[in-house]
Amino acid sequence: MKRIIYSTLALTMILFAGCKKFVDGYDKSPNDPISVTPALLLSNCEVAYFATANGQLSRQASMMIQQNVGVDFQSRDVNDYSIEEGTNVNEWTVIYANGLVNLKKLHAQSGTANPYYQGISRILTAMYLGVATDFWGDVPSREAVNGLVNLNPNYDAQKTVIEDIQTYLDEGITLLSMPEASNVLLPGTDDYIYQGDAASWIAAAHVIKARYYNRLSKRDAGGSATSALTALSAANTAGFTSNANNMNATFGDKSNEYNQWYAFTVVERAGYIKTGLPMTTLMNSWNDPRLPFYCAKDTGGLYSGSAPEEPNLDASEVGPYLATQNAPFPLVTFAEAKFIEAEVKLRSSDPGGAANAHNDAVIASVLAVTGAAASPAFVAAQASETSASITLEKIMNQKYVALYGQIEAYADWRRTNFPTLTPNSNGNITEIPRRLPTVIDERLYNTNAPSHKDLKERVWWDQ
């Protein structure tokens, strides 16, 4: 949450960029520009996205699908499905005011002379819109990024938003495919994700395209599988072939640079969240080498989770994989790409290809999390599926573990109902929530906003 400060500063600078000083000249510092450069805008937009993917929405998603369990205070409220229209005002504001508005400005200010900045802005726009629509369904898209003048943007149907996501990704790929010499300015260290490497952005964009094609598995099982495989093939051709290509959020050692999981579970709200029983039960049954990274030892020296309906204060805390001050946080990974491949190949009547992709995904995840190759025993037990043994449940259960803490896992559960989870019997509703309610600021101040309050209501792609 701390790193949102930088995005807010950028937005403030944008608002006042046109104000003329009374004293002209001597008061101007080269270290305090009155116009926001593409480099500064890009950095702030990325930092705001890190807060979006790694902050409260990440924690909420993990609690709804019981990777983690809230055992105290506001985390207990989320665990008990007490999610109100005021719960996520900050997250909505970051997505729109700090993210999409600034990305629109980045695209316009970069101009055609800087296609790489424009291309990155388009891919980030797709990523922000993806988070918004996955949690809230119909959201502002086409009118939402036209600046601060339009205070009442229309809400677009989720189908339209996902089409827009694909369009933005295509635009980003096209722009980043232009020769380096076409740019007056080139992104570098201001790009915290790929340090201005256009090829890496292109490859990751193809994986994100596969993600959102696969999101439509319940609406168009065959067509979504075909499109996702095409996108994955393009990602492979573009170089997305190992963990080295993973897109990560990056953090630092200073208090205003911390990984938000660390800031929340260690610094600010220690004891509010424990690891979840469904995930730790799976991992213990697999003798999973990722356990010591995902979980701290419990009071008995073991790795255990809390049941959602009976909070266990002695269960394992969130481990160092998420809760280390400068731990990178995965946004798009090779493991995710291989899990998508496994799922869509199974749906496309290619169980052999599905099994191979599943096995590659599990092996990639273990290496990414632990830094070491999986043991032969673990590979034999968990990453040696065949065309005769592979199932959707095996793919999604492994993906559920591999995507620990990532909001993408919540979308996967809603699409597939794997892993099999039992709703919190003490929750305010009888089902695991399928969406977030319309935020109160939108309901009160945007005359075009719908009023969604029922957490059991399914977004379009979940129907």
C-alpha cells in the first residue's frame, strides 16, 4: 500500500502542471519538474499496479479461495464474507485515478515518436482493466480513461471490456514491435518490470492474451481454447519459454518500498492472516517442497492451515515467498502459461499435450518458488501425468497452489470450481463470494454506475 504514494504524487503534478508560477526562473529546480515526463508516468503507473496486484485485492482473493484465512479484525471480516461497498474504495481509486487515467496521459504525452512507451501503456491498461472487470464485472472502459473531466463514465458490458483488453494488448504488441530507432525516448530503469526490454513485454502480452481468451471457457469452451493456444504459440515464438521471462512486481528494502504482503502480515497487521487449511492439506499430502516458502512453521513446528470457519491462531503464518520485504511478486509467469496450455489442450481433446504442459508447469513452479529443481520423487508423484491420468481437477489443483496469493487464482476457481472448497459456514452468506460490490463512491457520485450488492451474483464470464 505504501508505494501508492508515488502514483498520487504523479497525479497531483498532472493536475497542477498548467499553473504558472509568480516567480519565473529562479524557483525552478531541475529535480522538481512541473511537467510529468513519460519516464515518471510509467514508473508511477507500474508502482500503482504493483499495489493493485500485491495489496488488498490479492489478500481478499486468497481468503475467498482459502489459500489464506483471515483470523482477526478486518481480515476476519473478509474471511466471513463481510465485504461492503466501502471495503475496496481505495483499490478502485488506484485502478482508475492512479492507473488508467495516468496511462491515458502516458500514451498521449509519449506521442507517435515514442511507440515503446505507448506500447507499454497499452499493455498496462489491459492489465488494470482485467483486474477491474474480474472483480466487478461491468466496469467503465471506453469512457473511463478520457481524463478527469468525465466524472460519470458509462459502464461497459464485461464482454466489451474483455474485447477492449484484447485490443489494447494487440496495440501494445504492434507498437513494441517497431524498430528501436523509431523512438526518441526509450524506457529503461524507469520500467521496473522489464527495464525497457520490448521483446519481453511482447512475449508477456501474448500470455495475457491467452489468459483472457481462457477466461471465456464457460462462454465459449472450444473457441476460447483455440484462441488461447494461438496466443500461447505466439508467446513461445516471442521467447516466453522459461521462468527467466516471468513478469514480476518488484520491491525494495525501504519502508515505502516493501512488498505489501510483508508490510501487512509482518509490519502492520501481524497475526491477522494465517495460511489456509485447504491449501496446506494439499501440499502436505504431496510432500510439497514449496511448503517452507509459502508457510512459516506453526506453534508445533509443522506447516498447518486454519479452517475458515474455525480460525486457528496457532496455524502457520504466511511464509517468506510472499512475506519478505523485497520479495518479487509474480504477475505473469511461465508456470501460468503452461497451466493454461494444459487446460485448453485437455478441452481440445489433446490429453497427451495437456499432461506434458501440466508436468512442465509444476516443475517450473517449484523452481521459481524454491530456487531448486524438484526432486525426482516429487516429479514422479506430481509431475508425471500421462494422457490416461490427466484430469482438469489435477491441473487446477496444482495451478491453485502454484498461483498462491495471485488474484488470477480466484478467477480460475470461479471458472472451474477446482479445487473443491466448502464455504465458510459462519459466513454472512451461504456461498463463497463470486464478485465485489459496487464501491460506494461510484454509487453515490457516478450517475451511470449500477448497484451490485449481492456477492453471490456472478460476473458475465462466470455464468
